[in-house]
Amino acid sequence: MDIGFVGLGGMGRGMAANLVKAGHRVRVWNRSSGPAEEMRAAGAEPVARVEDAMQGEAVLSILADDSAMRDVFLAGGALDRAAKGLIHVNMATVSAAFVRELMAAHAERGLGYVAAPVFGRTDVAAAGKLNILAAGDPAAVERVQPLLDAMGQKTWPLGDDPLRANIVKIAGNFMIAAAIESMGEAVALGRGHGIAAGDLLEIMTNTLFSSPVYKGYGGIITEERYDPAAFKLTLGLKDVRLALAAGDAANVPLPLASLLRDGFLEAVAHGDADKDWAALARVSARRAGLD
């Protein structure tokens, strides 16, 4: 397919490279030109303007938040200059309210809109093993399915309302943050009684909590591998705030999300904003006088 890819951060670079490997023509654009030029060696075509990446059959994007999406696609009028019938596959984690705004903006211009946020960190993206949550018009999802197949190990269909995919993504990231928080508190408890973090988490992640999230983040917490960040702590704070906003919209109390938000804010106040979001575990250690 003739496609564009917008947003070449840690996730986007690996995803775009896998689309090139799958034989697609991929025009790439990034707000800073360096990452796009670097993709030339992988076989992608850097373009000067975001609308230049929107002249094929589809454009895929993965940007940091609502604000970045608004600046790139709405504020500058890029959607107005997109190819007729283009399908936009938005793979970012954005708010429920902004999803509705994006759906309306695309419909007004005769463009397709598919929400396809992902589960997986940068290494998973590079390996083409993401789990992809897809929702939107069934014909549009079917049309872009070969692209999703090139980037992921499985696509999880969630119906024709794009909001459903984003709510599942927000719920998933909320659960990961809760897992990090629980491990941080458990490690602090163990250390307070002379038990090393590695000893405690080795047992837990091979018995009661033998799952990728606990094993992966347990290893990061044990080794304190918070730099470089595969997913910045500030993005974790953003996603917990998205969960709280989605809860407000549906009158769903999320008391644990409020606790997590305060923990992330405390981490930011102590200088951990740019560290991996697993550094949330340091908050419990500091509270216990262990860090």
C-alpha cells in the first residue's frame, strides 16, 4: 500500500520500519526532521510537510497526546489537504473527548478514521509483536488490516466505535500503573525487613504474578533501569489522568487512579519526569526512607 507514517519517537520508528519491511511504500514525517531522515536508510521516504504523508491510501500516526495531535492534524489544516478517501489510523493514546472531536473532523472531510492504540514497549514495536486494539468502520479496518499485521502479533477487534479501542487502551495502562505501584510498595515493605528487591520479586513474578507486566517491570524495578525511558513517567501521568477523565464522563469512580495520579505527581516533583514510568516505584521507597 501507499501510506504515510507520522510520529517517529521510540515506538514509531520501529513500527514504520516494519511497514517498510512488509513491502509498503512509506512516507514519513516527524515534527523534528532528524528522525525522518534517519528512516531513509531503512527504505522510508522523508517528506517535508505532514500533508505530504497524507496523499496515499492511509496515514498512520502515533503522537504523544491530544495537544500534539491537535497541532499536527487540526491546527494547521493538514486534514483539509489530505487525499480524498484517506484512512487515518490513529495509534496514540488520546482522551475520550478528543476521540469524538477527531471522528467528527474526519467525517466532515470524507476521511476514514480508525483507532488502533497498542500494547507493547519499544522493543516489542521493533520486533513487530505489538497487540493492537482496533475499532472503526469495518470496511476501513479491513482495508488497513495488512498494515496492522505488519506491526503486530494480534489485532483485537472492538467494533465500529473508535472510542472503544481508546477506552480499552486507557484501562490497560491504568492497570499497568497499578501493578507498578503495588510492586513498589511490596518492595519497600520487603526492604524494610531486610529482603532485597530482587529476592522478593523473583519469587512473586515466578509464582503468584507470573505475567509479562510483572516480570518486565519487576526486572526494571529490581535493577533500577529507569534511564533511558522506554515510556516516560510523564506519559504515565497523562494516561492516569485520561482514566480519571473517562471515569468522570461515565460516573465511574476510580479511587485507585487518584492515588496513582498523586504518586506520579510526587515522582515528577522529585525530578523523575523523564525517567521510565516504572520509576513510580521510587515513591514508595522514598516514603519509607529507603531512597
